[in-house]
Amino acid sequence: MDTETVSSQSCFPRDLVRRTAAFWDAHPCDGYPHIVDRMRFRYHKEPWLPQLLHKIVETTKNGSMLELGCGQGTDAIYVCQRLGRDARYTGIDCSPASIESARRASDELSNLRVEPQFLIGDVESLQFDDSMFDVLYSMGVLHHTPSIETALSEAHRVLKPGRPAFVIVYRSGSLKLTTANVVRKIARTVKRPTDHSAARRYSRWLGTMVRECVDVPILRCYRRKQITTMFRLSGFDVLNIQPAGLSLPNIGVNRILEHLARDLNIGSYWCVEARKKP
């Protein structure tokens, strides 16, 4: 698998999970403390994402949805404003601070059609019964877990037969990941503390992107063939794989340029739609 990188400080999966949780506790995804600001930032940076979320809402209808790695609940809030009133949403994340932020966001808003359930959990060891959920969603998470194969097997286990999973992971060869891997190699070679002054200075436009690329304990990316193989070995039928998202800073041109990710095959992510076999 194309990876860079697992941090050399530890090779033990449980320790990596703890360090990953600590990283996201310190640097919650998308940065902004208030949900309205987070949503504005996230969907300006990833303008293709709301269209996918609308598809997930339509697919879930009044069923049950599980999000693996919900972070501060930004996408959760978006879908819970639109799901059918009899639907159920559950989001898990390894970061207690992120889960607490997600719960605060839910409490602050009065326009949710569904009350989300946010739980601290491990995507490689889901505390749910078999065949429990109608739809599974995970955006930009499984490339940070020690074993994506284990996470996919768990996702397959808790999904109902014949039902879909929408999973987004980093794409090998993309500009974002190529740059991140080079920077990580340099940082390990010189063995100097990372200077985050630029990240702090430009966090309004970058969010936590720089910190994620440099300091997150696990950062992996994949080729299309690898994605297909992993999903099929976990028991899924792969319905569609498309490049998505340039992950450009919030500079106002992302919506204009987003079609390039698909048409020129240069997206930062693979957007995978799969289905558990009936």
C-alpha cells in the first residue's frame, strides 16, 4: 500500500490510537470552535461534499446512519438538519474533545430534524450489533487508523445486507499527499520540532490542514486498485470510485475548480461508494 507514513515513535497499534486521539483532541478537525464557522469553512474548502451528503440523506431516508470518525460533528449537523424525522444518526470518534464539541454543537442548534448520538469509539472495534445500520459514512478518517482493513471489516459487520457505505480516503499521487509526505520525511530527517507559526497565522484559510499533514501519527494514501482490493476482501461490492476534492485553502475559487478533481483525475481523495452483499 502507498503510505507514508506511520510515525516512527511507536509501532504498537493501541499506542497509535491513543496518540491519534490526543492529536485530534489538541487540533480538532476544521479548527473553528463554533459550528456555523466550521460549516462555512468546511464546505468552502470542500464544495463537492454537500452534494454527497444530500445523496446520503436521500439514501438513509428514515433509516439509521453511522458515521465513522465524526470529528466535531460538522457533517453530522448538516445531515441531521435534513434527514427524515424518524431517522437515527450515530457518530463515533476516538477524540473525546471532538465528541464534546459535537455535542455542544447539537445543543446549540434548534433546527435539527434528528437528534444525533455522539459516542467515543474505535473504528477498528465497533460496539454495535451485526447488521445494525442502513447507511455508513466516513470522510477522511480511515487513512489515519492503524489498520484500514480491520476498520472496513467492522464497517461491513455492522451494516445491513444490501446497504451502502460511502467512504472517503486520501488518494496516492495527489498534490496534497505528495507534499505532506515530503514534509514529513524532511521533518523526521532533521529531527527538529515542527514550527507551527505559519499554521497558526493562516488558520483562517487552512484550518488544521498543515498540522494534520505534518504531525498526525498515521497518514496513508491509496491507489485505486488498492481501494478496490481492500473493499472486496472485506465483503463489499464496489459500486463507484471517483477522485474528489482539491482541498485548497479557503480562497474563494474552490467551487470553480472542483470539477478538475474529477475530470483531470487530480483530487486529494478517493470517494468510494460500496455495498454490502445482500
